Amino acid sequence: MTTTTSSSAARAPIEAALPHRDPFLLVDAIVACDERSIDTRWRVPADADWVRGHYPGRPITPGVLLCEHAVQSGALLVSHLLGGFKAADGAPVLTRLSDARFKRMVIPGSEVETRVVLDERVGPAWFLSATVRCGGEKALTLSFAVSASSALANAAGTTPEAAD
């Protein structure tokens, strides 16, 4: 799976794989994807509402949004490996985030390039690590796990809606 533009055509496979939508779909393009990794891009919107308040006069992209971008990229890799999330799987959800290290600020309007690597799969959990770059420089590294909401709900003995 390879996409090289950030047009709406590039977003079609992303929207087919994830339940997220604008303004919270934080991946514009899949650059490359194989059985162990995915490379994605996201242009941080310069006109997003949060820009006004984080921080006035000198806006930076909130670290939590950079983490979310990486997690969405990881969910895209898991979707690729599963051949897509099925209705019975539920939605991909973040189940662990650790060792997030912020290396540089990302200014709204910048484009980030992200590589997510599959480290391990244990049952319904996919353990991944990500590196987010901006302007060729490392901006963030983190480790995280993604699972399907129905698998979590089944393990907890609840309904999928309660796990989301």
C-alpha cells in the first residue's frame, strides 16, 4: 500500500481503515506500508481552533496531538495487517502509551513524517513504537499499544460500546 499525495484520494484508504474524521483525523497520507512498519504524513493545520490558545502569539502543536497522530498511524498499520477492522472487531483503541519523549517543537503549518514499527503482538494487543520527524529532525519518540475495542470488551466481560 503506497500513497504519495495528501489529496482527498489519498485520504480514502485512511478513512476506510479508521473511524476518525476531520477535524480529528490526523493522518493525511500513507507513504509506505509493509508487514512490519508504516510511514505516514500529516500537515499540522495552521488554522485549527486550538492554535489560538496553545500558545497565543507563539503557537506550538500540543504533544498530545502528535501522540494521537502516531497512534492513528499505528492503527492504520494494524488495520493493514488485519486486512481491515471488521465490524466485529470494534474500533482501534489506545491501550498503552509509554516513554514519550519530545525532542523539538512542531509549529502549526509544518508537515510531520512518521514511522511506526510493529514490535510485538500479544493476543489482541499490538505493541508499536513510533518516531515523528519534522523538517528532517526527530520531534517525538514513543511506544504504545493498540487493541480492537471488542477484544477489550470481551476480556472485561462488557459490551463493545462500554469499552469505547
